Amino acid sequence: MKPIVGLTIELSGTEILDQSFELVLLAKNFNGYKNLMKISTLKMTEKRDNVGHELTLSDITPYLNHLFVIIPKNSEVFSLLMRGQNDLAINYVKSIQNNVDEKSLYFGVDINTSDNLIQIINNLSKKYGTSMVALSTVKYLNANDYFAVSILNYIANGQKITDPVENSHILGSEWLRGCKEMCKFFLLIRNLPLL
């Protein structure tokens, strides 16, 4: 068994300036691990050292070698594609691709990614020599744990929950599904490798 060491980094938008977006970074080897530590250090010291500066893609590009980079559904690329700004999304993909090792850039899709968006990502993958991988977000163990996690988020953000009785019956979509369900979705329906 080999462990996978990585991090999900939140970066300030390059094109959508008023939001932050995610990238998933996985170390390929010890040099990649060292690059993860450099990126993590940049992230942890950004607010202390640079008042008003949030980490951007250009800040971390020198450290993307020896890493697998996965563009998840919570990324600026997916947001741009959903807005119909395909040229800007392509430019973003190219800027990452120019700074990563060959065959180290992936698009992460999950059960909640729409068929239309998967088709667009599939076309981009073929055009730019990248691949899609299964990358499901898990925020709670069971679908009915959504409400409890929402309450914790409200508390953490100092917000007041509206209509708790009605919201207590909402089932979440980012729960830990069983291996059979995940394999069926990703291998049989989507033909994607599991990562």
C-alpha cells in the first residue's frame, strides 16, 4: 500500500476576481512532497505577510512540477465553463498545463457533475491531452448528516439558521457512498479511472 499525499488549495480567482477556487495537488514523489510543503507554507503565511494579498495560480506555478494537478468541480475552470466563458477556461487550463509535468493534469468529476459539463470537459481533455478522473467530494458520512454539518458551518460562520425544522429533512449529496455505487457510476457509466 502506498499513501497519497496531497492538499486542496484555495486560490484567488484569475478571471473571476471576487471569488476563490480550489485546485487539488498530489505529490508524485519526495520532490513533489517538498513542493506541497512550499505551497502550503505560502498559503499559511499569505495573510500574515501580505495584507490584502490572496494566493493566486501564478504564486504557485513555480512549484507545480513533481505534482499531479486536478482541476475539481469547485475550480475557476468549471465556473468559467458554466458561465459559457470557454476561451477564458481554456487559457486557464493552458497556464496550468505549461507549468506541470507531462501527463500530470486532470479534470476531476463526480456523481453531481452534469452530463453536459462532463461532455465539455471530455472534449477539453481530448483536445489538450489531459484526462478526467473520479474525484468525489465527501463532507459527511451519511446523506442525513447534511443538516448537522450545516449547523456546524452556521456556528463557525457566526450565522443564524433559517427554518431549522424544514432544513432538518434535507438530504445532502456529498456523503460517503459505498464502493459498489462509486465503481458503478465511474467505471460503468462514465468510463473514468478512480483516483
